[in-house]
Amino acid sequence: MADVRTHVKERTSAPEGFFETEAAGLRWLGEATASGGADVVEVLDVDSRSLTLAHVESASPNAEAAHAFGKALAATHAAGAPGFGALPPGAGHYYFGPLDQPISLPADVYDDFGTFYSRARLHPLAERVDLPGRETRLLDDLCRALENGAAEFGRSAVTPARVHGDLWSGNVMWSPNGVVLIDPAACGHHPLADLAMLMMFGAPHVEEIVAGYEAARPLRSGWRQEIPLHQLFGYLVHLDLFGGAYLSPTTDALRASAELCGV
């Protein structure tokens, strides 16, 4: 029998359920692959201290693969979730961030995006970061507006998508057979959460990814104006983990989000 190449993630002091949660997220996202969803790295083994994954051969990014990935990501999102914040089956916790500094966030489930985003994402991060007083007040006002329905922008409410949740370019692996997703923070979320993360630090061929997505699942009019709102969480995480270098982009995203939501 030929040797199977693997990749092992290991941390003896990992928080409770960390690797089990990541494995559950990969499997949940992988359920959509059979219906045209994005490819996901295969989980070979998991325990409390490690996660063993199949090796993914690397290849150079290209526009054709990016377009195909966008279509596949739309199918993954369309697989849906029971609610905003809903965890994958088998996940008992929600963690976001790098292996050596994961942030534990609430795993409560909400019927509407605005309340979920305020209470389970923005508020917990606001308690961890050092924002100037004016921005702290603005973030509080934004959260209240979100809980009062501002994120709907006068349109029909968004239904929860099955998202990767941490879809920056480093978690998008380009293989000879196309894109393979790794390292999720999967949950039920707004579909723009993944697209905003891809756009945040400039994934290769990101506009082809968007074009493929829209070919499969057209986005609502004006969606690009909403991107700063969905990037705000990511910037708050980076401000928490890496400090003041991220204060300016966090503030910019916060002000754009507040203006968008009429705050």
C-alpha cells in the first residue's frame, strides 16, 4: 500500500475542543462538495491535541481555477445553516484565529444577521481591543443599529449561509485540481463574510472569484458598499492579535460601516 502524505497540526495546550471543532467545520463544508460546493481538505484523524489532514499538492493560482472556485463557494453557501452562528455538527465551541492564539467567541444562534453580528462578533471583540473613546462609542452605536435591523438596508432579510468563516488568502490552497479550503472557522453567517475576507488582503484573482460566484448566485445590488461592514470583524481581530498597526484600517472600516447603517 502506498504511503499517504499527511499534514499534522498539533498543540498539546490547545483549548478544549479546538481540533474537534476544526474537523467538524471541514466535514460540514465538505458535505456541500458533492453538490458542487468548494473542495475541502480531507480529515484523516483528530483528537484533543492534533488534527491530521491529507496533503494538498500546491499549484500556481490562475483565473480559470479562481472562477470555478467562486461558483463552488456559492454552492457551499447555498447549503445553508440552521441559523446565524450555528455550529457544524460535532463542534462544541467556536474559535477564530491562529493556532497559537485562538479567540473563543459565543456560539449562540440567532434568527437575524444584525443581532448575531453585534452580540456574537463585534461586542466580544470590542471588549478585547483598545479603541479611542470616539470609536468605542461609534461601535456601540453601530451594534445597536444592527440589532434594530440596519443590516437589512431596506431589503429582504438575508438567510444564513454555510460559510468558511476565515477565508483569507492563506486558507485558500491552489492545487493542480483547483482550490482546496483549509483552516475554517465555519458557522452559519452572512454570505458576504467570506467574500469580504477574500477581498480584505487581496486573494489572487479575487475578481474572477467574485465573477464565478455571481454567475452561480447573483449578489444583491450595492453589495460592494457592504464589504467594510463584513471586514470590520476581521480588522478588530487583527487589532486584538497584532496591535496598533491595524488601528487605522479598523477605524476606516468602522466609520464606513456606521455611515452605511445610518449611524
